[in-house]
Amino acid sequence: MITALIFAGGTGKRMNSKSKPKQFLELHGKPIIIHTIEYFEDHEYIDNIAVVCIPTWINSLREILERFNIKKVKWIVEGGDTGQKSIYNGLTTIYNDCENPEDTIVLIHDGVRPIITEQLITDNIIAVKKYGSAISVAKERETIISVNLESTIETVSDRSVTRIAKAPQSFYLRDIMNAHNNAINDNLEGMIDSASLMRHYNYPLHTVECSAENIKITTPMDFYIFRAIYEARENSQIFGL
């Protein structure tokens, strides 16, 4: 079984949106979370979807899923206090309710990362089957530096071997569950993403290249970039560019 776990548990404080969380903001009448989910809904290899959601917005999510005719969402799970806990809640629900958790592949994706492709999902699945993991990454286009407490540059990274970790981040369910259970036993909290957690427990991580357009909508500027890219894609289809 191949499952998508969509994390939509954030409140979006950096978006300065007081009326609703960022994943429920709309572009052309469609919430960001639906823009994201539709890629997994329409992909032939994805069997079902779990969405981790802010508890107070679960009813709204159910209504939105029905309105946009989303059929593959099998589980809606309450988020936790942190992103790590929220993803664990989703993974646990999937693990306890799927017929063969040992062979299940799970693609973990941000609900506010709506500019992906069918091919990226396919590439993640292929990489997990071949290597046991798939971390979507994009090439860095600018120079990355490290500074000390005095704001003096200490290192300058080689861009040819530098990548930006994005999503989906995909694994066999048994492996990512083991990593989360180990983190609980070790009182390890606040890991920034699944790749960091898996790396901490020495799992080998294979990368899958994706476009720099695969942005996470965190700030108002990100939303404007999303709108520009989305409209450019739509225009290219209309005008055959």
C-alpha cells in the first residue's frame, strides 16, 4: 500500500492571517490544502491519504474535502503540540489501521507545499522501493555560508554539493515509525523534519531532485510567489506555451 500523509497542523503565524490558518487560504476559489491534496488524489499509485489537521478545523476540512470531491482521504487526524508529534499521530493512525504496515510506503508532505508534480510523487515511490527512502531536494542557487556569534563567516559551502531539503519525504512506514518510537524513548523532540529524524538514527537517505518551485507557503511573499507560478502554469496550458 502507498499512502500520502499530509501535514496541515500549523497555525500559520508568519502569514499574518488572523481569519484562518494558511492551509485554508484560497487561490482562485480553492484552498491551498486542496491544491496540494489533488496531486495525491489524482496519482494512480497513491492508494489513500491521511491528513493531520488542527483540531478546531477538522469539521471545516471535512466540508472542503466533500466540496472538491476528494475521495482518497481515509483518515483525518488531530495534530499535536509540535510538527514532530503531529506527524507521529498521523503515522500511528495509518500503522494501526492498514493491513500490511511492514510493506506500506508513506509519502510525508506539507499541506502548504502545493507546487509539486505527478513525476515527483512517482520518483519518490520508485526511490523508496529501490533505496528505502526518498528525500525531495532542490539545487541551491545562491551561496550558503555559516557564521559564528560575532557574525563572522566561518565556512562557505560548495553549491555543487549543496541541496535544499523539501517534500515529499518518503519511507517505508515501518522505518519511520521505528525512528519516531526511538525519539519518544530518547525524549527527543522538535526535529525540524522527517529527514532530520531519520538521519539522527542513522538511516541512509536517498535524494530525489525536484524543482525550486516546490516552495512551502510560510509568509505572505510565499503566497504571492505561489500565485504567480500557478497562474503562469495555467496560462501555459491555455496558450499552449
